[in-house]
Amino acid sequence: MSTNLQIGIVGLPNVGKSTLFNAITKAGAEAANFPFCTIEPNVGVVEVPDHRIYDLAGIFNPKKTTPAFTRFVDIAGLVAGASKGEGLGNQFLSHIRETDAIAHVVRCFDDENITHVEGGINPVRDMGIINTELCLADLESVDKKRVKTAKLAQAGIKEAKAVLPIYERVFQVLQEGIPARTLDLAEDELAVLKELNLITLKPVLYVLNTAEDDIANPIDNPYVQAAAAQAEKENAKWVPVSAEIEQEVSELEEGEAKAFLADLGETEPGLNRLIRTAYAMLGLINFFTVGEDECRAWTVHSGTKAPKAAGKIHSDIERGFIRAEIITYDELIKCGSFAAAREKGLLRVEGKEYIIKDGDIAYFRFNV
């Protein structure tokens, strides 16, 4: 099983992070009503919602069907001062550096039985606390690199002189508590910063955790309105989810879960929306390989050329790439078999410059 997308779940203590994590992974991470109960980062792997892989399996009846997967990493609840070691501190921030994106859980519900670490519900304040901590954690990394690069630039090293302004610019915004992702950085500038693995360069998806009663019309909730407006100010995506509902759904059989969601006016779990939004945010698509042995979904970035996509399967296929035979999911489903698709001339032969599209079914010819 290959995991394609890794999402770090962050938030203040008692906002519903571990409840959500338990629901989406059924992994049973401890959820208790006090800060810092999540000591080690819990990791869970969940399937990417995509019916197409099962439709294809219905045609080929393979021995094995492998969907794409998303890896969720539940980071301990951060508090103000985390970057300086408050709460459980920096060790948890290091886990976020390894992820592709951040799901920032924000509490948008009242419940007198669940204490709030800051004393009351205020989503925009909570978003600011976490953003500040992540900026401070990055500031330390950038400052070390900036000081070192400045010394090399003073010594006349040309490469250091060229990159120093980039570190200065990022240092400046982080000092103001503004995430590095808000800067309009060019590809070459991002390449310079890559080794620092900055947390605030990662895309953020705000998960607005609402009460069960709000899930039908979450935007009527004033907390959701405030958090959504703040997310849009930051050019960040947001998705309303009820962690409580997700947990209930995760404990039901498939038929019961559908009926339960239908009663709430929902067609699918909030997790599906969360993963799909993360995919879109990161520009990810799925292509498929099919056959009697295995039908499998593979995740690549939009714009990936055929040889690079082939390399997801095996480096030898990328190295010895000759051509790709391509048919779209829709075409194959309509035809019902490869033989029928071939008769209709729907299988295309594509070369090294072909860009893989979402829903492509690919057969790669190679020679090593």
C-alpha cells in the first residue's frame, strides 16, 4: 500500500482533533477532556473516496483492488508558547514538517462540558494562536539560515549574495506573524527554501468543527461565519465538519451509516469532502492501472508527464519508457471491456510529452 497524501492535523487542545482523528481512521487515539493527552503523534491511513477504482474492478474482477490512500498525522494540541516549549512544545512541530498539507481544526461549537484552553469560544483568536506558533517555529529555522548566509555573503560568496534577499524577505513576514505561504514566491525562490521544510509554506485547510445540529446549514453558525471569513482573508480553503457525527458514522455498518447521514440531509461523510478539498488544494489527480491481477489508483500532481507517472509504479518503467496506451475511465466504462474499446479505436498511443489526466487508464510500454 502506498500512501499518496500526508496531512497533519493541528489545533488547540479540546477543539475536536482527536475525536475527528478517531473517526476518520478508527484508530482509537485517546480523546480525553484535558490538554496534552495526545503524547505521541497518532498516524492513521484512510482510503481516498473515489468510486472509479471499484467500477473498474467490476469490469476486470482482479485478484486485488488498491485505492489511493491518505495518511493523517494527529499532532498533540498546540498552545500559545508551543514554539518556545510550552505545553509539549517543539517536538510536535517537527512532525508537521513532514506533511504535505495542514488540516487546522477550529472549534465552532459551544459545550459547557468541554473546557476551552483559552476560556471561551473564539475561532479567529484560536486560528491566530496556532498561526503565530507555526510562524515562530519557522522564524527560528529561517533566522539561523539567514545569519549563516549573511556571513558567507560578506565573505564574497556569490551564491550566498544571490539567495540572502530571499531569507531576509521570509524572515520579515514571519516576524510579523504572517505565514510564508502568503508571499508570492517564484519557483526558484521556493527551491532555495525547500531544505528548510517550512511549516508556514504548506497549504492549510481549516476544518471548522461544528455541533451536530449545525451540519445541515453550517454557514448559519456565527462561529463558522467568522472562521470562514478569516480563512478567505488568508486565501485558505475551509470545510465544515462535525467531528461528533464523523465518529458516530465511523462506528456504523455501511448501510446504517448511509441511512444516518440521509436523516441529517447528507449524502456522504464530511471526511470525503475534507480529502477531496485537500486533493484540489494540492493539485492532485488519480490515474489507474487495470488488469486481472490488480486494479490500482495512483496519485500524481496535475501536469505530470507520462514517464514520471510511470515512475510512480516503478523507476525501471520511467527509465525505459517507450510509450503509454491511454483510455479514459468514461470511455472504458461505456465500452465495458478493453476489447470493445480497441475495436472502436479508443485506445490512444501517447509519447513522453503526454500529460496524464485525471481518470486516465494507462498501460506503459517500457524496455530496460
